Amino acid sequence: MTFVEMEITEVAGEFTAQVFFENNGQEWEMSVKAGTKADAETKAKSQTDAYLAAWAADANAANAKYGVYMF
């Protein structure tokens, strides 16, 4: 897995981190929300790691559980 980019935006006091990463030769996108910018960044990284571990077992189930989409 290679991180391509992470964008964090704030809307109404909630931070959304959009993570764009490469896995298995394709680019993917995942979004997570948190109350602070630091929490959004930390959560995005940990969710990406958890997703990749789940993806190794069942890619379709991991995509559905973590809301990951091909970019």
C-alpha cells in the first residue's frame, strides 16, 4: 500500500479526511470523520491499515465495511 494523498477539510466543526492510496495496482479512496484535525488524520491512517488487513481476507467485504471506492 502506498499513500498517494490525504486531504482534511472542516465543515461545521467536523473534520473529514479523504485518503487516496494505491493497493494492488489501483488507486482507492476512503473518507473518515472526526472531531479534530489530528483525530481525523490518525483515524484515517488506522482505518486504512485495518482495511488493508481485511482486504487480504475478503476484498469485497472490506470495501463494503470501510466504504472504500476505486478512484
